[in-house]
Amino acid sequence: MIKIMARVQVTLFKLTGGHVGGSWRVGAGFRKPVPTLLLEHRGRKSGRLFTTPLLYLEDGHVLVVAASQGGLPNNPQWYHNLAAHPDTRVHLKGRRPLAVHAREATSEERAVLWPRLVELYADFAKYAAWTEREIPVVLLTPRPDSS
């Protein structure tokens, strides 16, 4: 069901330039909608291109995402795919696709960014409580070739 909903969101986002599907309005996002981006990532085994909608925080020119997977015990596939292929693209509401380089936040960066992510979307705190893993925080930095 989640995969089907994600596909619908990706399709609507692309068709409308993010005007539909560009905000998350579920859970904590119901009262306080959260901006959503589309992350392209190449399968580390298959080589196939995938697109996944993710909530994001802007930190200056860097986009910050959490590999929460709703508090499930394992990191999401997109996280592993970015580790293998960190240069990718994101789609943001009303903008052209942006070339980015992904990397996991250092522990110091995470200590600053995690509370901001929880402030953005309170359910991240629930997800962290539901899992034994530390939820990775990933930084998406625009690449020079992003024009």
C-alpha cells in the first residue's frame, strides 16, 4: 500500500511541478504540512533508477532528509543506494531538477540537525523511539553541474 501511494505521489508531483504532492499532510504533517522532495536514486544492485518522495529540511543551500522508514528496523533502500551512488538529482516544488551529492551527516552535524527535523515533523521522534537503530540524517548538497 505504501509503495502504491508513493508512486501516486511521485506521478502527481511530476505532473504538477510539485503543486500536488509537494507537501506531506499525514500524521504530524496534518496540521503543519511538511515540504516534500522527490529523490532519484540508482539501485546499487540492479542499476535501475528509482524515485522516492521524502520530507526535507532546508539548511542554507543544503537539503536534509532522514532515513527514518517510519521507524522500521532497517534503513530504507534509498539510503543504501545513495551510499553506492551519491551523485543524483532531486525535484523540488516549482523548480527544475537539482543535481546533488549525498552524504551522511557527521555525528556533530546530526546532533544539530536531528532536533530541527523533529521540529519540522514531530513523528520523527516516534520513529526513533520505535527502532533500535539510530536514524541516519543525509545531506544533499547541490553540485556545480546543477544548472
